[in-house]
Amino acid sequence: MVARMSRADGADAPYWDGLEQGKLMLPRCNGCDRWIWPAAHRCGACGSTGVRWVERSMTATVFSWTRTWHAFGGAESLGLPFTTVLVDIDDCGIRLLGRLDDPDRIDPKLGEPLTGRIGRTQAGDDSIPTIIWSRAA
């Protein structure tokens, strides 16, 4: 059994809340204007505690990827094989993980443009909002 995940608190709660609302929200420092990821209550660059959450478009490029061929606990609902991508979100330098909508199993190319949409991933009894990436049209 997988423990139910809590996304209601912590520095990254606005990220999860945004995904639930169909938006990609990322943190930016009010002091030095740098993007902060992973999310934190204080900027690691300037020390400011002023953090604002900014909606970003779900456009990115492939930084890295892997295809999973073997089942592991908690990911049974994904089906096999599935492709996970690490993407560079456009114009902010933040990298995020997500699933690639990859029905033909065509290897992604590094630097390839992608667009995202919000989907769900079942992990045990928990339905988690996730970004599903597709090749840009």
C-alpha cells in the first residue's frame, strides 16, 4: 500500500495547487527576481523571504529522458513501457520531470520542443496531478 501524499503544505504547495487548477505555477524571488526551484520559503541567492508564484506556459525542451520497461511499486497504472522526460521550461531555467505522451515510442531528441497539459497519475490510492508532455506541433 502506498501512503497518501500530502501536497497541502510545504514550500511547493502552490505548484501542486496550480496543477490541480490546470496551471503551471513556479516560484520567483521578489528580492532578486531569480526563479527558485526546488521551491523554498527563502531565496538561496539573496536570502529574501519574498516569493511570488508566477503562471508559466507549458512549453519546454527536452533536457534528458528515459524509457521504463519494468514495473515498479506505485507506478502500475502507467502501463509499460513509458517515457519520462526532464524538460527545461522555456525562459526560466527551471527543469521539471514529466511523462511523455509517446504512443509510437519514438526516442525524444535533446532540445526538442514540447508542450504540456495536465493529466493524472495513479499512485496507489492517490491520484496525482502531473504534466504530460507532447511533441510540439
